[in-house]
Amino acid sequence: MKARNNDEISIVTRKNKASGEKAESKRAKPQVIAEKPRVSLASKISSSYSRMFITWMSIFYVVVLFTMVLFNAITIANDARPHTERVTALSTQEEMVSDVMSADTRLVLVDEEYHVLASSFGKETVKARKFFVGFETIGKSIFTTLSTKINFPDGRRLILLYYHDITLELTQLVLVAVIGLVVFVVAMAFLFFRGHMITRKAFAIVDEMVIKADNISSQNLNLRLNVSDSSDELVEFALTFNKMMDRIERSYEKQNQFVSDASHELRTPISVIQGYARMLERWGKDDKEILEESISAINKESKNMQDLVDKLLFIARNDKDSLVLVKEKFDLSSLVSELAKETKMLETGHEIRCFVDPNITLFGDPNRIKQALRIFADNALKYTPPDGAVTFRLEVEDGQAMVVVKDSGIGIPEKDLANIFDRFYRVDAARVRHQGGHGLGLSIARIIILRHGGRIKVASKENEGTRFSIFLPLDQHHEPPEAEHEHEASPKISPA
């Protein structure tokens, strides 16, 4: 009995499990949401103008037809008034019958049961009507009738009917309606096709942009929109798109150049390390001199690689706007004096001069500021002969702290001045590889100065020396916005 119950329980469980899985599969089935059909913007504009045209043309024709009908009705009423007033002015029925019979217009006099008492045009029967105005067909003509009630003192009532032939007026109305309909259809057809064509032509630049944007890849970033055939507001749109593509292309080329230069810089130390590693493998186990030389070279090149990687990471953080500056209030005068003192301790044979105004303070990252100034100092030492002079100067000019690093070295050719802050840039005549460096120092110094809201001015002349003037705001209580960074992106450069 228990076993049977267990079997029953297990069966029910399997069924529930199966039904649960089935329900789960139903729930898990992805819902397909139908996409809304896309409608061309040109079609929307054409349809909008078509609806507007239909609405106003319909209103116009209704007003025209209503005006014609109203004008004809007023004319008929004015024509009928003198005849009906003449008859209704008579005092007896006999006089009215006589007047109607001799009238030169279509008049019919009937009693309350619409029995004809008199007719000026042989009308013998009249149908009863409930309204003041009626319509009746006589032969091939269509008439409108105007009813006038005549009340006598004894309670009798007569009805005078005025008949007016409106066949010509109706023909005119129908003709106007048909002509209007034909004009309406022709205008609609012209508006639809011509308007659609003009709209499509106006938006052709949008279609071109869609096609080119869909085809843009890293291999054809030079695609641009053609603006020679446009003269409307879309020209600005096309020019903006082309400018955007110019910026993207320049950024992509700059990034490619950066990657290429970085790869090239890393290839040299890697090749040196690999070469000495092979030397160690072949002879270094038995030759202590080769072993020491290889270890020394590998250490040197690995430190060179580490320095390059650190510089690349610094630039990458700046490009991603993730570079963090630890700002505080510090004594710039002490920092420049310390930098000059450390430079003297290097014993390079250069004459080091230092002129620092005291008590000049800034709000910024002192370590980064010192790093930037150290780069200018190292460049001055590197490209100045041992008997030359390197001068450090700090003073206040136009409300800004001005740090000057000047040397009497080989200088920079005028054609190269505009590029010295570019990444991996080297002046051919001055920056040969045996002097060391990766061509990133000035780029890093420029980033640091701009991040502090400063600017750099360069003056140089070949064989006479170079002067870097760094201007930093004294009231530096917040980091300048990105727009200001971009504004100061190009240091001022001039010959010495």
C-alpha cells in the first residue's frame, strides 16, 4: 500500500515537473516585438503639405460655392419682393386673382388646401409644401419657389407662390464645381510628385550621409559629404558632419601614430634585451665579463622600458581624463630653488644660475609641477655644451607666476618649434638617439602645465639657446575646466 502510494506520488511529481518545465519553456520563449515600419522624412513632409493643401483648398471651394448660392438666393428674393408686395397689398381675393392672371412673372395663387385659384403661366396643380422655399421640375427646367402667406380679416388664408427658373444657376454651380475638382486633382498630383521630388532632392544630403556613415570604417575615414550642390540650411549640417569626420580622422591618425611610435620605442630595448639574453645563453655561463655586461645592459634597458611605459600611462590617463592631481598650497619659490640646487649637484660642468623672487605660492600639485620643471631643466642640460649656462628664474608678471628655464645650447630650428610638444617628436639635428629620451618629456610637461591652467611660451634660436617661459595663475583654487585646457593647447612659440 505504501509502495503504491509512493509510486503515485512519484508519478504526480514527474507530471508536475514536466508541466513546470513546459510552463518554464513557455515563459522563456522570447517575445518578438514587431518593428514599426520606417517612414521616409521626405514622405512625411510631402504628406503634411498635401494634407494642408487639401484642407485649405476644400475650405476655399466650399466658401466659393456657398457664396455663389447665397448670392443667387439674395438675387431671387430681391426679384420676387416687388411682385409679392404688389399682390399682398390688394384687399380682396378677386383683385389678387385678377392681378396674378395678368402678371408677367410666374405667380400662382392657391388656397390653404393648395387648390390653384390663379396662375400667370398655366399652372393647374401645386403640391403641398411645408417649407418657405421649395424646388420643382417643370419640363426640362428646375424652379425654386418662394411662398408668401396672405391672411384676411375673416380668417381665410391664401398662399402666393413665386416661381424662378434656376436651371442656369445650377448649371453654373455644377460647372464651377467640376472645374474646381479638375484643378484640385491636377494641383494635388503636381504638388505630390513635384513636392516629393523637391523634398527628396533637399534631403539627398541626408541620404548621402546615411550611406557614407554606414560605409565608414578605419580604412576610409576620408569620406566626406558633397556640399557643392546645396545652398540651404542643410549645408551647415553637412559642414558640421565633415568637420566631425575631420576631427575623427585626425584623432585616429594621431592614435595610430602614437601606437606606431610607442611600438617603435619599445622595439629597441626589447631587441637589446633579447640580444644580451642570447649572449648569456651562449657564452655568459662561462665568461664572467660577458655575464656582468649582459646583466648591466638588461637592467639599463628594462629601466628604459619602465620609464617609457610610465610616460605612456601618464599620457593615456590624461587622454582619458583620469589623471589625478593632488593639489595643495605650496611655496613655488622654494620648489624652484630646490630644483636649481639639485641641478647643480649633478656636476655636469654647466654653470647653473638661479634668480628666484621669495614668497611666491601656488595652489596645485607640487610633485607634478616639479616634474614638469625637471623636464625643462633636463632638456636644457642635454642640449647645452658642458661650458654653457643654464638659468632658472622665478618672478611675478601680470598677476601670474613666471618660471623661466633658459640655456645657451644649440637651440631649436625655427621650422621645428611648432612641433616640439608633439609626442615622440625629435629635432633631427639635435635629438639623436645616443642622447637618450623618447620624445615624450615636453608632451608630459605641457600636459601638467595646462592641467594647472597655465601656458608655455618658447623662444629659441639656433646656436644661441632656448628659453622656456612657464606661466601659472597665482589664484589657483580649482582645476580649470576642460574647455580652458583646450584653449591653451598650443604654447606660444617665437624665435629668441
